[in-house]
Amino acid sequence: MGRRALVEKGFPTRSNEDWKYTDVSGLARRVFLPVASGLGRKLTEEEISPFLYESPQWPRLVFVDGRFDRELSSLPGVVPGLVVASLAEGLAGGCGSFERCLGQLARPEFSGFTAQNSAALREGAFIRIAAGAKLESPLHLLFLATQEGAGSYLRNLIIVEEGAAVTFVETYASVESGDYFTNTVSEIFAGRDAVVDCYRLQMESPSAFHVSHVEARLDQGSRASFTTVNAGGLLVRNDLNVQLAGEHCEATLNGLTLVNGDRHVDNHTAIDHASPNCASHELYKAVLDGRARSVFNGKIFVRPGAQKTDAKQTNRSLMLSPLATVNTKPQLEIFADDVKCTHGATVGQLRDEEIFYLRSRGMSEDTARQLLTYGFANDIVEKIRVEPVRAFLDRLQMATLHASVVSEG
């Protein structure tokens, strides 16, 4: 099905409204081949330690160049109803819930990249949390790249059953710099009254290409939060679609982009209010320096009958350079009359009066700029409930912002 959809649909072009501000023609012309089994570089525990957030005790699945590495992974002990495995093992095991859910949310026809992922479907993470189970430690999914010119095509399937609670941390990074391609698709099912927290950190090589597609379905009474941080990659496109399928669901979407140089990050979100009495909250921020480009397209769709919907969407961008570019497009489509829905977008630079105020208190101009930028971005970081991840991102943004201020000076 994936190959047929790829042939019929092809890769998106800028004539497609959803890809108007993101040119992937150069990426579409490239050929990124998966690393053959046994030919990839073998990493050590020491090499992956910088990506573990000083929490090596977390259960984790590690994938290197798109292939599951069992030796570097740390699987949880035997827990009734808990399945943490690679996708290849799930395909071989014939799990009933696996077969019912795989491919049901992320359809190949969504885009040429999703079709490409479906055609290459072979590896990724398969996780199922039994009804009522509450995992104390986050589950860490670590995806690392080592081979220049390689392509990783990853499919993640996450099933959280009724009343279960779990936190996921996804990390995409590279051990060495170089150009390569990561194409990842994730399907997330949250059962009735489930609680799901997802943290996605994209820290790819500055020369890498990254395309992701996440589809989540929330059943009655479930709550899910999604935090997306982009601090790497040359060309990045993220699609995050959430369906509130049952009553009294709640979805929170937060995003932070730190981008400089000549890099490009495109975030597309869609929240589908398919049932009444649901709430969604969305806040995406971007800090741009150099000739960086940021795109945000957020859509809130309220279906007929989805009364008592409460939805709020905000996008804010801070440009540290006059050469940076921002394209933002918040959207509301409402087909119900008893709702509270708001959206808004702002794009601007640091205010001279704020810098003057801090300088009058004894700060240098560089320190004042860094402090104001840090405060702008930290609004997202401080919302992260996993302390080791929050601390890591705090250090990362300080280092990134310091480099931007020094460069600007």
C-alpha cells in the first residue's frame, strides 16, 4: 500500500498549500538508503551516555541508523501487560492489538513521506501499556545516526489502554555530523481515562534532514500532552495530528524551536475536536538567528455536535536577526455554536526599552539580550514535568542563546 501511495501521490511540492513555505525538492531528489544489517557502526555505552539525560536507569529502546540495538537497550523487567519491543519483534510475534492498530491512524496517503515510510516499514518501537498500569519511570526511545548519506525509516506504535499512565521521551540525535535522512511515523492510541505525556527532542546533525508524522487518538476522559523541541537539523518538518475522539478529553501541545544559520524548521499541527466537552491548549514558540526560517501552521477543527469545546492556540516567534524569516498561519474551522476558541500569532524582535532597562541595572547589552531571550524560550521548558529533560534543555538553550548573542555581537 505504501509503495502504491508513493507512486500515486509523489513527494509534496510548494504548490501544495500545506507545503507552501517548505521546499523539499532537494530532499526528494536525494537517495538515502537504509544501512544494511550488520554494516552499521557499533556504538558503545560511553558514546550514547550524552543522550541519556543523566538517567541511564530509565527503560530504553535504542535504534542506531534505523536498526534496533538490543545490547545498548535497557528493557524493563517482566511486568504483566507491558510490552516494550522493537517493531520487527512485534511483526514476528503476531500480537492481536498490534495487528489491529498498525497503520490505522497514519495512512500512507497523508503525504509522500508517510507513504515512503509505510513502504519501508520494518523497524521502530512497539509499546503496549496494560489497562490500569502506571509506569513510574519514563520510557526512553533513543534514535541515533552515525552514517552519512543513510536513511532511517522508523515506525512507532504506542498503545496505552484504559486507565493506564505513561511518559515517553523520544530523542533523535547523531553521534557524528553529516547529512542523512530520518523519516519517522508514530501512531499513539490513548484508551479511556488514560494519561500520556510525550516529549520529543530533535537534535539531529546541522546537515541532516528530518521528517516526522505523529497521529494520536484520544478516547473518552483521556489526557495527553505533547512537547516538541527542535534544536537540530538542516531541514525539518513535523506533522502532529491529535483527534479528541471521546468526551471529556484534554490535549496539550507545546513546541520550542531554536534555529540559526541557514536552517529551516516547519511545524504543522491539527487538533480534531470530534466530541463535545473537550479542551485543547497549544503554545508554540520559535527563536531564530542568522538566515533561519520557521514555519508554523496550526489548525483547530471543531466538528458539528462538538459543543462545549474549549480550544486555545498561540504561536510566538522571536527574531534575533533581520535576515530571519517566519511564516505563521493559525487556523480555526468551527462547525458548532457553543464553543470557546481563540488563536493568535506574534512575530517580533527584542524591545529596545527592555534592553535599556536591564542595562540601566548594570547588565551588559549581551547579557541583557541573552536574559530576555532565555525568558522568552523558557516558557516552554519550564512546563516539562520530567526534571532531567528539563535540566538538559535548560543547559542547551543557555548554550544556544549564548552562541547566538556572541555571533550577533
